[in-house]
Amino acid sequence: MRFETLGYFLREALTGIRRNGFMSFASASTVFVSLVVLSLLLVVAANVRHLAAYVESQVAVVAFLAPGTGRAEGRALEQRIAGMEGVAGTRFVTREEALQDLKTMFGDRADLLEGVEQENPLRDSIEVRLADPRYGEKVAAALRQSAGVEDVKYRRDLADRIRRVGDAVRTGSAVLVGLLAVTTLFLISNTIRLTVYARRREIQIMKLVGATDWFIRWPLIIEGILLGLAGAGAAAALAWWGYDRLLVEVTRAMPFIPLVPREPLLPQVAQVVVLGGALLGALGSSLSLRRHLRV
């Protein structure tokens, strides 16, 4: 395709967008709404997977020692636990170390824990890393029967709950995005149909002088792609700005909640959104041309 021909197609596409201003705006706006929901879906899904992986990567089983259990006895228990089947590693955590870990987790908000040192409510514990999650219940059951252990926390159920929530969010969002995509295709198709109707005499003349079907179709397809890209660009910008602000606020207020870093998440989301907008625009145009372009 020559540069002059491409320039002609682009000018014709822009003319069609201006001619059908309201419908063009409605089409781009619907693309924008659809892709904002898609962006939200991608961001939420990525963070749910990240959170589940983070929980699993942390200590899978924690045994809290009973009051009055000496540190020597606790460390001896740790050695016995380390020899259990399915245990990849252990760590004996004193109540003082647990408090320090909590302060580190709170980051800039560690001042909320001021005064706790005097009456530290935390307990000595043994953190257990599993060689495989399937050993979790077996190890937890053995720890509950061990002398000197008051309570056992097994975090596998938390990761499973996070995954179930993530699956529900992805399914619901996918349905909503699908409905909005259908609406977007309908609006873009109607916008292109209006362009075809307004140019019906011009199209007939072009056919009479030997213009090919694709020479007539390309400006309309480019028009749909431009409408899709307009909505996609606005959606990508909003997603980028929104997640950037979310990272700042969540890190400031709840630094212990792990969120996916902006890199490479945001560039990946932007790429998917822009490609999705262009695809919606091209598909909407193609549907309209197949049904309404009769020359």
C-alpha cells in the first residue's frame, strides 16, 4: 500500500468520524467503559494471584508455644519438627523477634505499636515451611499433638479462599466485559453504517469507475480502529493513573498488604487494552461492512 493511498484512507476515516460526531463519541465511550472494566479485571486478577502466591510463600504452618514453655524446650521441639516428613525448614521466633517483624511489616506506621514492648502480647512460635502443600494437614496435625504447643495456624486455607475469590471476580468481570463488548460492537457497527449510508452515492460512483471493494472498505475499517483506539487510550490512561494512586495510598495506609509493582503490570495492561480497543473497532467495522455495504 502506497503512502498516498494510506493518507487518503486516513483522511476519509477522520471525515467519517466528524460527520457522525455523536455516534462516534458514543462508540468511543462504550469502548472506554468496556476496557476500563477489562483493566480492572486484569489488575484485580494479577493482585489476587500475587497475594495467593505471597501467602503460600510465607510460613505455611505456625506452632505457637504454650505459656511457660522454656526457650530451650522450644528449640528442641523445633529440631524434632525439622526432621518430620514434608518439612523443608523451620525457624524459632521469640516473642521479641515477632514484635520486630510486625514493626517491619507496618513500615512507616510502626508508631502504632508504641508501648506494646512493655506488655508484649505475642508468643514464642515455630514457623514451618513445607516441602509441598500436600503435607500441610499432616504436619499441622502432628504439631497439635506435640507437648508444649498451644495453638497451630495453617495458612493454606487462606490461600485457597483468596483463589476462590479471585476466580469469582474473574468470572463476573469476564461476563460484564463480554456484555459491554457486544454493546461496543453494536454501536461501532451502527456508526459505520451511518457513514456508509451518507456516502452511498459516492460509493456507487467509485464502484462505477473501477474502485475495488477493499479500496472502499479500508477507510471504514480504519475509522472503526480509530474509534476503538480513542476509547482504549483513555481507558489505559485511567488504569495507569488509578493503579499508581492505589499503590501510593495502600502502601502508606497498609504497608503489610503486598501489591503487584507497577512494572511490568501497567505496561502489560496498557498493551492488552490498546490491542483490545483496536480489535473491537476493526471487528465492529467488519460486521457493519458485511451486512450494510451493498455496492
